[in-house]
Amino acid sequence: MRAKLEILALVLGFIGLFGTITVTALPMWKVSAFIGANLIVMEELWEGLWMNCYRQADIRMQCKMYDSLLILPPELQAARGLMCVSIVLVVISLSITGCGTEKSKCCGHNIKCKNITLALGGSLFLLSFLTTLIPVSWVAHTIIRNFYNPTVLDARKRELGEALFIGWVTSGVLLITGIILLFCYSKRRSKEEEPYTDAYLMAARNIKTENSVYVERKPSSFHKHQEYV
């Protein structure tokens, strides 16, 4: 059962890696909102971490890389760094988790080493969950706050893009992966302590044997009588 959970965690980890890369690359973090005087539905603006794109009538799309990091708002600057950190953390977590599985031969037959490796992989997955959830939620909070701010022009108001929803799903997958790995670690940890309990019981039995008095078995009188007969 634990081996199946570890395989499931690895599969979810790869899904989380694909999700974090997709969220980081997609330009659809902020999407233009068609409200008020901004009724030009033939043209749509997307703003991402690396570029902004203009799409015209679902036919033609033009994208342009940002000239400088400093022209981005603070939430996108932080999101760019945190999402890159998240990708690195997921890659490291997958590598460490692969070495800590029961079928792996990285640590040989050292169960304690495998347990520590598995716990470290699960902890890194939980950390990557935070580094994915924080930027996505921060950008979403900024979009919602500006949307309902009457001092912001309608042309500058944005809506939640598809990348944010994919980011929330990806962070959930990373959270589940970390929880599964730590659950497997706890089960392994309890299994690791069982041999020490058995050894303690065997030692107690040996102590009893050493303190006991040995009585030599003597043949009964009936046995002697049978020998004479």
C-alpha cells in the first residue's frame, strides 16, 4: 500500500511540475475587462510574467516581451521570482522523493536514510505549494481590489486570467503530494521502531533466563525399576 502511495505521489509531483511551468509561461495572468467605456470586444489584452499579448478577433495575436523588470507592478515582479523558485523546488523534490521510495536503490538497504529522504521530499513539496499559492493569490487579490476601486479607470481594470485558476489547482496538487509523502514517512517511521521493540523483548527474555535457577533432571525411581527388569 505504501509503495502505491509513493508512486501516486510521484505522478502528482510530475503533474505539479507541469502545472508550475505552464502557469509561469502563460501570459494570461491579467485579462482586460470589458466594462463601462471599455467596450472594444474585438481586441483583448493579456498580461503575464514575461510578456503581454494583444489578441484581435480570435484570429491574430501579437506578443511583446517586457523591456524591463522594473516596469512591472510589484505583484508581478514577486510572482516571477516565486514561480521560478517553485519550479526549482518541484524538480528538487521529485529527485529527492525518487531516491527515498522503497523501490529505489539510492540508499541501499538503509531504511533510516530512505525515511529522512522521503520526509525531506515531502517538506519541499509543501514549500513549493506555498511558493505557488502566494504569487497567484497576491495577483488575484490585486486584480479584485482594483476592479472594485472607483478611482481606477475602467480601461485599466483587469479580470482573473486562466493562469491564476491553473495556479490554484497546481498548488492544491503540490499540497496533496506533500501530505501523501509525509503520511508514508510516518508509517515507515512506526515500522522502523518495531525491530527495536522486538530486540527489547528478546533482551528481557534473556535476562529472565540468566536469573533463573537450572535444576538438573533426574531419572525417577520407576525408570530405575524398569532398567532392572
